[in-house]
Amino acid sequence: MASLTLDALTKRYGDNVVVKSVSLDVRDGEFLVLLGPSGCGKTTTLRMIAGFVPPSGGSMRIGDKDITTLPPWKRNAGLVFQSYALFPHMTVNENVGFGLDMRKVDRAEITGRVAEALRLVRLEGYGERYPRQLSGGQQQRVALARALVIRPDVLLLDEPLSNLDAKLRLEVRLEIRALQQQLGLTTVMVTHDQEEALTMADRLVVMSDGAVRQVGTQSDLYERPADLFVADFVGRSTMISGAVTAPGAFRSDGGLSLSCQPSAAAGPATIALRPERLTLGAAAQGLANHATGKVTFVSYLGALLDVHVRLNDTDHVVVQIPNRSDGHVPAVGDTIEVGWPASACLVFPREAA
Amino acid sequence: MMADGRLLGRVALYGVAWLTLAFILMPLVFVTWLAFFAQEIPSFPPEGYSLKWFGAIAGNRNFVTGFTTSLQVAVAATLIGLLIAVPASLILARRQFAGSAVLNQFLLLPLVVPGVVMGTSIYVFQIETEIATGLPILGSLGGLVAGHTLLVIPWTVRLVTASLTGLDRAAEEAAQSLGANQWTTFFRVTLPAIRPGVVAGALFGFVTSFGNLEMSLFLVGPGRVTLPIAILQYLEWKIDPTVAAVSVLQILLIAVAMIITDRYVKLARVV
Ligand SMILES: Nc1ncnc2c1ncn2[C@@H]1O[C@H](COP(=O)(O)OP(=O)(O)O)[C@@H](O)[C@H]1O
Ligand SMILES: [Mg+2]
């Protein structure tokens, strides 16, 4: 195990910069998740760490060792692919033992360590089968065992769950996380699924357009998003655009006067609101911000309800409320009070576009 | 009405299929039958049956050396063809470069160019090369093998390329991340995965080379014969069932090769 450091890592294809000077520090034993929409450069970053894509600039280190120009087979990185990538002509035992074979470990030790790795992923007794005789979830666990058995310095996972069905995904998610903690593996996982990222990570890296937007824990990203992109991508937000007119005062394009944190600088800005921070009905009256609106849509989520409320011609918010059978459920067309505290307003200056 | 129509359709389909099969197999059946006729001039009905024509083959030097030459040439051409086709297919299947599509078609060309045209052009090429370099090429065994290699390449390239497109690149990357360098990855992961294509390509290449007449006619030296040439030369003088017996042995050889191959790779799946 070791730490992994990326320093200004960059990848260019022609004029297209797909990874823009990414610097990261993955601590020893940490589970770091790269999260971002499809095409933002996550896979490219991971493949540079694994050694399959030569960087156009920057450097990488595992512990104190510079690995920037090492070929993949000298990096001691365990890799798990979305497609599992098992060797179809080898049994499960041979698949898992492959890395040890390459390291010239002797037969008896290979047998022992392969059995141990299969036990870890709960596949004892499957050693003689071929990959095609296993289900998707089992194949994924073989791939994991194969990557773990070499005791890699870093474990790299590229969307490892996206080929599994929803129920299995939850199971394998927990399993990978438990194993990673048990073995203290330094891990980098790539995903576009925010729920997956939030449940598995120690820390997350939000990327867009090849650049890192924010690095932080779940609550850092959710409570204190660095910019509008993160506020929108992690969790849900409704946006109200307008301008900060004085410290703590915001005027929306639709004419609402709102109070927000006094720290926001004056100028054009957008407010992001988390739907669960808003309140409906009489209780809204006492809050710093309140307005009257019309319910345009109610979406039923089971335990929760999303109530879409139009405040005026341009401003509109989504309010999430618990679904209680005894409470009053707003109906489309109702006129209703909406309120939220000043602290619920996340204010982001608008970049001059 | 509907059911009747469908039944009729099915009967027609099977009828055509069996007729086609019979049409294809007919010459094989007749040649095999003929090989066992007792009389020297093939005529119907046979006057009796005999194995003597098979014995006659062994006594004919031309057939024996022709067989040996054909076998040597086919084996050598197949091996060289594979050595060229496997790397070529790897590059063709994986790298897009200017002219890669053209090159792909180019390698398949020997399949469509008539044998006589190929034979003539290689003949001229070998003469010119011999004049330019002073090396004894034309009529040598090496010259013959070189020509036959061209017959093998389209088959091996086609079948190996086809099996490569079904291979997951990630498996090769997995091997490398586990500590295998490029060579080890090729021999431990890539080659086993494309083995069906390699074996099937080698088989079809071998059969094509072994049965080739047109090109060999241009390239053999004086005194050297391949099996098809030996058959042709024999037919210029005689038409007794010896030729039929030779053909039966040839059919058997190819059938055995296919059956053995089929045990390792299901040919129906590759071709
Ligand atoms: N070999 C390549 N040549 C050119 N462009 C590439 C190549 N690989 C990836 N890209 C581009 O880089 C961008 C990032 O890709 P990728 O890292 O796969 O994104 P992600 O994994 O986040 O979905 C994409 O726009 C993709 O088209
Ligand atoms: Mg990706």
C-alpha cells in the first residue's frame, strides 16, 4: 500500500485537451472517487495512472517512486474494468493466479493465495469454472480477486458496477467498500453515478470538461459546493438567477427580494436551493425568505413528495416534503406559501459569459 | 390454407437444399466409385471391383514425389503465411491509419485474381528478379513456396482478423496491469483467444495450397511436380482409375485435416 500523487497531469489529443492539469493526493488506504458526467476525462485520468495512456504533461508518483513513464506491467496497480475483462480461456483459478505467475511466485504459494482471494470475494469452490459459466456479479468478483491477489499499491476501478443490475449493484458496492477497508487499499474509482460515489468514497473529486471542480468529502460537496456545476451535479438544486445588490441582499430576475449570506460579493449571481431546505405552508411565514406561488406539478417519490412551485413568471422552485398520510398534500393549481432561511441560499457569482 | 402453404414452403426448401447437396457431392461420389472399378477404361456398368489402382499409385514415382512436394510446399507456405498474417491482422484490426482499408482489401486480392493471372505475373516477377539479382529463384522450391504463400495469406488474414474483432482489448490490458509485458500478453492472452481463427485460417490455406494447379504450373522447375501437376501429366497419357484413386486419397487427407481441426475449433463457428 502506498499513497498516489498526481501532479498537473494533462492529456491532449490534437487540440483537444481532455484532462487539464489534474493534481490529486490519494492518501494511503483512502477510497477516492472521480465523479463527473460522461466524457469529462475520468477514464483517461485512470488510464494514465494505470499506464495505458501516456500523459502529455505532468507527473505521477506512487509513494516516493515516479511512475510517469513506467510501462503498465511495472506499476503494480490492480485494475478492474467495467467489462470484467477476464481471460476467457482460463479457469477462475488461472485468472486469479495470473498476476502471481507473472511475479514468479512458486506454485504452492499461488494455490494458497488464490484460494484466499476467492474466499475474500465469497467464491470458494468456483476455482475450476470458466468465466462463461459465471453470472455477471460473480465475474466481477473474480476480476476483483484477480486485482487484489497481487497486493497492488493502488487499486483502480473504472465504472466497475455499471454492467450489473440494480439490486446486485447495491450488494457489490458494499462488498467492494468493505474489502477495501479491510485490506486498507489505496483506491481510485471512476463513476458517473453520484449515489454510487457518495456511498463508497472517503473523498470525492468532481470533474467536468477535463478539469477538477472540487475535491472534498460528501458533506463538503453537498453543503459547500465550490461552484454552480458542483451544486447542480451533486444532489439536486433549483436555481434562481439575479444579482447581489448589497451585502446579504439578492434580487431575482423575476423581482423577488431575498436575503442571503452577507459574504456574497455584489454583481450578477445565481442562487442554488436544495429542495429539502424549503418549507411549505404556514410554517414558511416565519422564515427570512418567503413568497407565494402556484403549484405546477407534484411528483410522488414514495416517502417523499417533490412539489414544483412557480413564484412568478421567471422564478420557480422545487420543494421536497415528507409524504405523511395525515398531512395536507398540495394539489396542482393550489396557491401556497414557500419559505426558506437565508442560510439555504448558496450564492454563486455568474461568470461573465 | 395457411398451414398448407407453410408446409409446401418447407418441403420446397428442404427439397432444394438436398438437391444442392447432392449436386455438390455427386462428383465426389462418382470419383470414389470409379477408383474401385476393376477395368482399365472407365465404363458403366463396372465389370468388377478391385483395389489395384491404389497399389498402382505407390509404383508411380511422379505421384509419390508430387505428393511429397505438395505436402512440403503447403506446410511451408501455411507457416510463412501465418507468420505474416497474424501480425498484419493485429495491425489491421486495431490501428486506423491512412490506407488501412485499402491494405485490408489488398491482402484479400489473391482470392479474386484468377490463378492463371497470378501465376503469369509471379512467373514474370521471378524471372526479372532472377535476372536482376543472379539468384536462382525460378523453378526452385523456395520460389514455389513464395507463390503459394500468397494463396494462404487471404485465408489467414480474413479468419484471424475476424477472431480479433471479437476479442476484448481490456483483457490484454488486464494482463499488462497484472505484470505481463507485451510479449507475454500476446502469447498468454491474445494468441489463445484468436486460436480458432489461426487454426481455421491455416487449414483453409493448407487446403488451397495443396490443391493448387494453375499457379504451380508456372513456378515448378524441370523435373519437379506437385500432386495436381502429376495428376494432369498422368491424364495426358491414360485415363485409368489410378487418377480417381489419387483423388480419393486427397479427399481423405483433407477430410481428416478438417475433422482434426474441428475437434479444436468448431469450424462452423469461425467460417
Ligand atoms: N484515444 C482518444 N482519442 C481522441 N479522443 C479521446 C480518446 N480517448 C478519449 N477521448 C476523448 O476524451 C474525452 C474524455 O473521455 P473519457 O476519459 O473516456 O471520459 P469519461 O470516462 O469521463 O466518460 C472524451 O471527449 C473522448 O472523446
Ligand atoms: Mg469512462
